[in-house]
Amino acid sequence: MTPAAVALQFDRQDLSNETLLHLYQHLLRPRLIEEKMLILLRQGKVSKWFSGIGQEAISVGSTLALEADEYILPLHRNLGVFTGREVPLGRLFAQWQGKRTGFTKGRDRSFHFGTNEHHIVGMISHLGPQLAVAGGIALADLLDKKPKVTLTYSGDGGASEGDFHEALNVAAVWQLPVIFMIENNGYGLSTPSNEQFRFKSFVDKGPAYGMEAVQVDGNNVLEVYTTVKRLAEDLRENPRPVLVEALTFRMRGHEEASGTKYVPQSLMEEWAAKDPVENYEKWLLAEGILTETARHSIRETIKAAIEAGLQEADAVPMPVADIAEEIADMYQPFEAPVTDAPKEGAAPEKRFIDAIQEGLKQSMERYPDLVLMGQDIADYGGVFKITEGFVAEFGKARVRNTPLCESAIVGIGLGLSIKKKKSMVEMQFADFVTCGFNQIVNNLAKSHYRWGQNADVVIRMPTGAGSAAGPFHSQSNEAWFTHVPGLKVVYPSNPHDAKGLLCAAFEDPNPVLYFEHKMLYRSMSGPVPAAYYTTPIGQAALAAEGNELSIITYGMGVRWALDVCQDLGVSADVLDLRTLLPWDQEAVRRTVLKNGRVLILHEDTLTGGIGGEIAAWIGENCFEHLDAPVRRVASLDTAIPFAPPLEAAFLPQQRLREQVQALRNY
């Protein structure tokens, strides 16, 4: 064989023969696994396959360039990351077959999983969100002063997502040691690059974010390996993000069913000649580093390991659903410690906003790894001044101003959780949570169920109307999240519970959305013990007791209900739910059985609000105890208007008075 037969130019630099052969074995392993998987796919033994044939050098070279305990966040076509980290093949094959011995108990497919044992965090189908999670992992290392690097991948198509921009922007602003590896294969599924973006190269994007950007031949395993190794060594000493564009090509369809008919044949032939495995093997043979005997032996050894792994996975039966286990696994098991409010004398009066601030401050003292993140929360103290003075007490490392990047900041919260840190994300207004919605409902909420990784993140949500702020600063959007298993949703109505529920949210290792009504901040005061305490998540409380009817509500609705009952002289149970997910079914049952007349009140719009869910549950479980139809009172099914007279008509107070009287007289 002559050197001319090698289409790629390999520069061994100072790498030993042992390292070169080590790279070869790891480069060959995913190729041989893929070839086997394609056979199994045709036989119907694997349901779907996303082929990385032609791109192996990127995964293998970059993975082996890092230290074993540095986190990697791969995509569909990064099999070499998993094999490079020596993930047992039996478990890997079981994962692809949906078996319980895989990494997700059959709950998610292909590479949609993580394994902290191997320092890998898998993707979700939305691609971009994992880039910010990498930033959270890197931030944790930075806070702990650990000289580590995090590596995350994106395809050229996925780099069109807003999450790509947000993740790179935050990483640059915070100087996070992340290597953003862009696998540029020229197509996003079937859409060519010229229909995805207008720039010539991804290295043009780095300087715009204030970061270094380099380009490598993604089919050249030595170039990938040496470049990433050099960058990683530098980033450990001088933390900052770097963008690496790896030029490559996908030789098979986006997934096997989609094919490659949209690719010109000449392009397929051009890249086939640059095959990363064949060219590296030819070069090793030509240089005398690899012998034909060793080549054959290595292949047979890998094939034998593949067959053994398949036999192990095939021997495992398909999972049998255990409904109790499925429901339980949505959350990390957690038994909240009882931290009752102290009983020493009368508690001082505090405003609602001061109670939140005190709970936040005491939680910061209790959990030294707790990190606060949000727009303007540092020196400015947040738009509502809840974190005023926190920088002086806790420092800017733990009280962090964020760019306008809600999605990235929520993703960073998950990354911090992976490194066993707690975090709080403050939405400046609850309305803006839409910009981080995907991270919350698809990443935070599903993480424990999918691969056992909890998301120890509290998201504070200043919410509610009453200040004539219009459609984008006044929404009550809690019902968007009460439909999402894996989340917990709390909504206090008084200063005592505002502090207690916030402290409980930080204790809970699961993602908690904490809604705080803006109109209660400075208008309501009440007794709040000075010492640390928690209010149990999932338990409702009676704000008033009576025997004519029951009003089930939460948040500002509690104040409205108490006022109306007082004005009309109605004797009513006012049940403050306090937690909306999971809500207290037994407390609801008790008040329904007691009074038989039930009204459900919330500020959220009527259709799709949590009131409909509770009313349905009462109808199914307490029907024989009802003396009247369950009534719901809520805001109009419109956007929230700006002008005060229109906002007053939107809100439910007047309709509440009418419905309470009607229910009383039914």
C-alpha cells in the first residue's frame, strides 16, 4: 500500500504508537457496532437508528482527549462517546431495545439518557437545550475551583435554535470552560446549509460571542484529538468557552427511514473517499504502526464483544409496566423533614415580600452551594428588590445577574444539579417563563423519570394582575405547569407560608415552581417567625372555617374569598391549597363532605385552569355528598387588558360575590 492511497493527511506529532493504536481501536468499535445495528434494524430487532457512520472521528477523538471525569453531552450520532467512556455494551444494547437493564428502564430510546458513572449527559430530542446544561456543569466546576472542562455537541442544523445562541452567550459572559463542538455535516436532516444559515463557517460566530473559534477536519481523528486535548489543557488553566467546528459528512440518512436521495451522488463519493475509519487504518498500515495480523485480531475481538453484549441484552425480557413505580419515578424520593415554625412567643409582623426575602436569605445560609440566578438580581436587587443586599452578603459568584436568556439559565440550573448544587432562577415576571418553557417541561420535569437525575431547581415566578400592567406582565400561568408530571407547583397566600414554602422548595430535590403574587408583596403583612422553618409542600390549610359552603382557592383568591365572606356574612370554609402540584385531595374531600356546597376560585382564566381538574375530581369521588353543583369562578377567557376598568372586569371578584350568593341560596 502506498501513502497515496490515504486521502487524509495525518500528523502524529509526538503521539506514541500505543496512543495511535488506542485511538484506532476506539475508532473501529462504533463503526462495527453500527454495522451490526443496521443488520438488526432490517431484521426488526431495533426500532430506530441514527447512524454516525462517517463522523466517528469527532466523537472518538474529542472523548479520548478529555479526562475520564469530565462531562460530555452528546447527540444522536455520538456513539463513540459512549464506547470511548467504556459504557458496557450489554447495557447499551438493552437501552436501544427498551429493556429495563438499559439506562432509562425502557422509558426513552437511543442516546436519550445520561450516566453520571461515566460522566455523560444525554440529549433530548429538542437538541439545543443540552448546550446550556453543559454550561451549568462548567459553572459548578468553576465555583468549586476545579480545573475541569465540559464538552457538548451540536449539529449544524441544531445550531439554528435559540438555545444555541443563549448557551454560547451565557458561557462567554460568565467565561465558562465549555468546548462547543459543532459537527458540520452540511445538512439538517435534508435541509442543506445554504437554507439553514448565510455565513460560510461556524468559526465566524465565535468572535461575535467573544470567544475563540477553531476549525478541524472532523474526519481526521488525530486532528480532532490533538486539537481538543490542547484546548482542554488550556481551558483548565484559563477558563473560557471555545467553539470548535468539525467539518464532516453523514454517509447515511438522518435516521435510516429517511435515506439520502436528497444528497448529490458526487458529494457522497467525495466524502466516501474521506472515510475516517478506512483512512486512519490505511495510514497506520502504511506507517507500519498496525500490522495486518493485529488489524484482524482487533476486529475479531470487537466483534466478539458485540455478540456477547447482544446476547446479554437479548436475554432480558421486555419490561412489564408497574404503574406505581412509573408514577413514583417522576420525582426523586424525598421525605421532607419536619421543620415547624418555632413557638417562642409572638412572631414579628412581616410583609409578604420581606418573608420571601428572609426565606431566601436563610436558605442561602443553610445551603452554601445554592446559587441564585436572574435578570438584575445582583447589585440592583431585582426589579422587586427581593435580593437587595444579597451580593454584599453572599458575593457575585452565588448571586448572578444573567443575560436575557431564560432558557439557558434554566438549563444551567439542571447542569448545577448534576454536580449536586441547588439553584434558584428568578423570572423577572412569570409571563417571561415562556422563553424557558421547553427546559422546564421537557428537561427539568422529565430528567428523573428518564435517567434518575433530579433537577434541584426552584423557579420563582412573580405573578398576577391588579396593577394595570397589561397582557405581558400580569398573567396567571400556573395551570401551564400543573399539567406536567415531574414538577411541583406552590403558590402561597400569606407571609407565613411565603417563607415556609420557599424554604421547603429549596429542601426538596425536585424542580419547584414558586408563584408569588406581586400585589401581595407590600400590601399584606402577617406574623412570620424569625427562625428557619418550612411549610409542607402538598398540604392545604383552612384560612377560615364555616358551615354554609366551601371555597377552594389559593394565592390572591384566598384574600378575595375571605373579604367576600365577611362582606356577605357567609360562614364558609376557605381552603387554601398552597400547593397546586401535587394538590391535597384529602383536604378537598374533607371540606366537601363537611359542607356539600363547593365553589372553586382562581385568578387564572377559567378554561383549562386547575379548578376544572379539582371540580372533575370532586364529581368522580364526592358526588353523593354534594348538595349543589360545583361552581367555578375565574378570570375571563381573554388576555389581560391594560386599562383599569377593563382589568377589573377581567378579574373574578364581582362574579365571585354573585356565585357565592347563588350557591348559598341554591
